[in-house]
Amino acid sequence: MSKLVLKYGLDDVPPVRELMLFGLQWLAISVPIIIITGNVVAGFHFNDPLGQVVYLQKLFFISGLALFVQLLWGHRLPLITGPATVLLVGVVAAGSSNLAAVYTSILAGGLILFILSISGLFSYLTGLFTSRVVAVILLLIAFTMAPTIMRLIMPSSSPVAPLANLGFALGFVILMLAAGRLLTGIWKSSLIIWAVIAGSCTYLLLFPGQVMTSQGIDAVAIAFLTDVNLNFSFEPGLLFSFLVCFLALSINDLGSIQSVNELIKPGDISGRITRGISLTGLSNVLSGLFGVIGPVNYSLSPGIIATTGCASRFTLLPAAAGLVVIALLPPVITFFGLIPQTVIGTVLLYVLCSQVAAGMMVAYNGPGGFKMEDGLVIGLPLMLGIIVSFLPAQVVNTFPAALRPVLGNGFVLGVLAVLVLEHVIYREG
């Protein structure tokens, strides 16, 4: 395999013009990730447009701040930072739990992750992350989001017929897959943002309807910086559920850092992992205080670096600044409210298809090939996670309140099941 030739290395600072252009590219890739995840959670928490705008302001601000700190003092690698999908799974599964308990759990999970990483204890957990366990976690994130995707694609409150929404979604996701197959370079790397723009315009032309109003929303606002959650509420079952989610989040973080390390070989990988995961933990503590889902490092960067030939971490600083600026501009956030739920659900479906592909690659590339035993270790947790995710709310509500966040969370039960199967029932040696 030929060696990657870089125009700009990790610590190179390109000329201002190129620095800003590369930064704009990273910003264009970051924004859709935050919009998609943020709109799902904001719509889940708030019925009023103003509440949704404030939530997205916080999410953009923390994502930009976390990216800035990681670039200068954390892993110091060209890695995108954004809201963690696995925490989205936890928030959705929490259902009727009070928001204070949800975000107290995220704060506590971030603090525990920080302590484990900075103390060196995290290395003792890596033995749990076998290829089968990682494969199941990647697949569970996608499969247990299926009910949420279904509700987004065919919202019950939509004036559009469910069959029309389903038809649009199927056609749209097939076009995205075709575009992903045919496009190359930066066009492929930025496919999500073009899909959001084209999908939203097409949907609103086909099905014109109500959009978010900007009435009562200021041009510039920083009030969200004082909207801090100090009403801590601990629910043991919910906290345990989120700790399992943070186990998966740490795998994602570790994998993202290692993927860039394999590409550009920056050195001091152990220190970068420790600092990177530690700051991810602290960023989640801050997210818990602000009442939003926490960030994680994304593994999108290797493809973008290979395409542009630029591995300079400094090109992401303008992107971090751009995310903070967007957070201060509610009208820009309001504009993102034009994106229809069906488009959000379809793009999320496409993104999670990539998650399934990654999970299957991990499963089939494990040591010794794929055996019947591998199928059992992977299959039962997936089936269990899917079944629990589709349980009706009235059934979940019959579970004991203390155990509901665990027994009613398909992702958590699936992860627990694969850990038992891998390290107890089918333990090797």
C-alpha cells in the first residue's frame, strides 16, 4: 500500500487563505452532525420552538468548545467532535424520566470516564472490548434507534400521509446510497450536508407546511450560558444505564483516536489517548451541567485527511470558532428548524447504515474467521436489544421503576448480554 503524502502535517499552519478554506470544510462537515442529533433530542424534550433553539445553542457551543480544547490540549489530532449518538440512545430510552436525572447521569458518567482515564484505570477495561463486543455495540446503536427513526420518518402529528413520508424516505435514502457510491473526494466527505439541503428543499416543495417561526427569538443571544442545570437528581437505574452507554462512548473515542494515529503516526499515542478521553469526560461533565447530550470524537477524519492531503490540526480551529459563533446566533439555529423531521430521520437512517457496516466489518474480521459461536454471541444481544426497543410504553411502565431504565433499554440489555456471553459463557481459555 502506498504511503499517504501530506501537503500539511499535524503541526503545520497553512497560509491564512487555505487555513480558512480547510476550516470551512471541517465546519460544513460538523454542522449537519450537530443538527441531526440536536433536532432529535430537542424535539424529544421540548414542544416549543424557543426551547429547541436554546438546546441547539448549547449543543453548538459545547461542541465548539470541546473541539477547541481537544485540538490545543487534548489529543491534539485533526478529529471532529460532536454529540454522541450512543448518549442519544440513552436519552430516548430514558423516556419519562425527569430531565434532571438524565443529565445528572450524563454528568456523573463524564466524571467517572475522566477519573478512569486520568488515573490510568481505563486501560484495565480495554480487555472487555473484544472484536465481538465492539461489533455488538456498533450494531446495537443502530438497531435500537430503529423506533426513533420510524417516528421521525412518519411523525404522528404530520399532515402528510404516512405512506407518502415512507415513500419519500425510501427514495431519498436510496439516492444517498447511490451518491455515496459515485461521489469521490470532498463531495463524498460532505455528502450529509448536501443531502440535508437537497432533501429539505425537495420535501418542502412536495409537502409545503408549517415551519418554525422566528417570532420572539433575538438576533444575538448569550442567555443560554446561564441556563445551567444545578437541580441534581440521582436515579440508580438510570445512572447504571448511562454508565453502560459511556462504556460504548469510550470505545468510540478510543477507536477514533487510534484511526487517525494509524494514518499519520504522530507519536505519543498513549498520552494522546489519555488526554483525549479525559477531556471527553470533562466535556460530558459540562454537557450534564448545561442539560445537553455530551460530545465524542468522530472517526470521519481519516477519509477527509486522505482526500485533502491536509492533516494540520490548526485547520479545525476556524471550525471550532464557527460552531461557537453559530451558538450565539438564534436566527441561524431557527433556520435549521426548517429541516423536516422526515429528512432528519432519513439522514439518520443513512448514517446508522454506516454504523451497521462498521459493526459487520469488525465481526467478520475477528481472529479465526466467523464461526457459529460468533453468530450466537452476536445474535442473542442483537435480538434482545431489538425486542426491548420495540416494547410498547405501557408494557415498560409495568416494570419496577428502579429497574425500568435498565430493563426497558434495549441497548443496555444487549451490551450486558454480550459481556456475559463473551466473558463468561463462551470465554476462551
